[in-house]
Amino acid sequence: MRPVRCAACGNEVLCEKFSAAHTQIQWTEEAAAVCPIIAERVAAGELSARVRGCAPLRASIDVSVASGLLEVADA
């Protein structure tokens, strides 16, 4: 797993890409405590375990793949 930093909030997660469609993300801290988007959804009543992530983090992962910092295993 490789570290990826969210360009929006600066949170760092560990990430692995098994394929273009399959991404594993491991939060290094409580997601709702470090991500304002997830925190907002949890505050609205959603369970943090059911929030898969946020668009800015997904975009940061895509940038990491495009720049070669994060490799896709089946590529």
C-alpha cells in the first residue's frame, strides 16, 4: 500500500490499486475526524463505515495513478 494525500483536505490514506475499478483504501485516522466531506455526512446521520470516500480523495488517487506514484496491479 502506498500513501496518497488528498489535495482538498491534506488527509493521507494508504491505497492500493488492484485494477482500474478496484481500489483499496486504508484510513490512517478516523475518516470522519479528518475528512470534512465525510464528517458532514456522518453529522447528517450516515454511518462512517458506509461512506466509501469522497470525490476529492478519488481525484487525488487518480492523479497519483496518472503520475506513476501509484501503480495499478493488473496494468
